[in-house]
Amino acid sequence: MRIANWEVDKILIDGGSSANIIYISAFNELKLDRKDLKRVNYEVTGFNGSRLTPKGIIELSVRVGERSRRRDVQAEFLVINSPSPYNVIMGRPLIHKIGGVVSTYHLAMAYTNNEGWLAKLSGSQKTTQQCYITALKQPAKTRQQSGSERRLPEKRERKSRKRKREEYHKEKHKQKLAMENFEPAKEEMARPLPSGEHVTVELTEDEMPEIDPAVMVHRLNVKEDIRIVRQKKRSFSAEKNQAIQEEVENLMEAGFVEPRDYPEWLANVVMVKKANGQRRMCVDFTDLNKACSKDC
């Protein structure tokens, strides 16, 4: 495979990767200019468990195959500064662009050439084995940065989580003491509601402290063969935008949500009008619900 008019070997074709990746060592060998990098502000998680912030993203010319099997495309690559036995990872974006179908059993990939005909690319069993053994020797997790530059943000984040847990336990202790010291009068004690009556209680965000991760953690059980869906941004009226802004600020203030940039699943909010005229903000999880296994 040729990238930026240079022959490149040790390429991992990974259908599980949501991005094409070129490692910094290969980036330098190709004599590419860092001025061409576009900045990104999100992290990626590697197959070795490391969490890294890319140096940037760059668009490069790619040629798969030669002569009658040739396929020329433009593809974007995230530039990663991390040790790797590979020079490049071909992710789903590039695989889909060339119409590729990968067979790990045959160590081959079928794709369409420039004329639209079927072509095949075969890998090297020896090189594959060498890269696999090298990958196993690498540590489970690596750090992109060293020293105070990387440790300080992580230290602050750990302190923040610890402080929130302490505040949660203090609040629970106060509630427990209040309930133990509370002795209601007989006329104030709870009584059964008459038949047909019901009570609706609506709590605000600040009245519901966060759940300690030691108690419960929510994870999504997404099926492996599901295509990631990034919903296009929806437009709202000025009134709805103001309601969304207020609701997000309330959730952030209560510690329910935090700003985060995700390169994968993205869902829009939906504003629903309540009976009292106010609006409730919901999230359109239709695509994500389809991708997750049912609980029962």
C-alpha cells in the first residue's frame, strides 16, 4: 500500500477501529509536515487499553494495489504518538471507502479497483506473526505524556471524584440522622390514600445526589456487528434552544453530566411540552437502543 506516494508496510486492517490511524514514527518517516495537521480535542482508546489524545488529523492520498488492482482514494488519518508494532491502522472509514471485505482467516481483503472490478489484497503471514508477538510484549497501558503535564489533570480529576463521593456520603449521613431524630405526631403520620387518588412527586436535579460508582455503574452492552450512528445536528427554535441551554446548565451544576467530545455515538435531544406549559428535555436514543441487547 502507498500512502502519500510512499510504500508503507506493517499495516493493520482493523474493522473494529472507528478511525484510520498513522503512528508518529511512520508520520515522520513519510516526511510529512506537522503544519498540515488539524487539531482534535478528543481522546482515543487503543487496543492495548491506553487513552491518548491524537496529535491531529491529516488527509493523505492512499493507493491500494497496483496496475489492474489499483484503487486511489483520499483518507483522513489520526496521528498518534504511541509505541506500536504497526505503522498504520486501516479502520472502517477507509475499508468502507474502497468497498473492502476483510477475511482474517484467509489474511486477505477483497475490494473494488478504480474501474469498479473486484480485486484482492493478501497479507504476509510472517509479518503478521512478528507484529502480533511485538504487540504482546508491550505494556497493557501506556502514557502519552510524562511528568507534571499529564499527572496534574489526572490528579485533579481523581480529587474531584473523591470530593464528590465524600459529599455524597455526608449527605446520606445527614439524611439518616434526620430520619432517626424525626418523630412525627400521630395526626402527621402517613395515612393510606383514598381509592383512586395518587400523588406525583417531581424532584429537581439538586435534590437527587449522584450515585456512588461503588454502588452502581451503567455500561452499554452494544452489539459488536452494529454500525455506529452519529445523528445529524437538529435545528430548534430560539425558545427551545433557551430551554435546552437552561436544562443542560442545571444538569452540569448538579454533576449529572459533564462536557465531553465523543468520536462515536451521537444523539440529539428532543423537547417535549408538559401539561403545565414547561418543556422536558429528552434524548433520542432510538439508534442506540437498537444497537444494544435487551435486558430480558
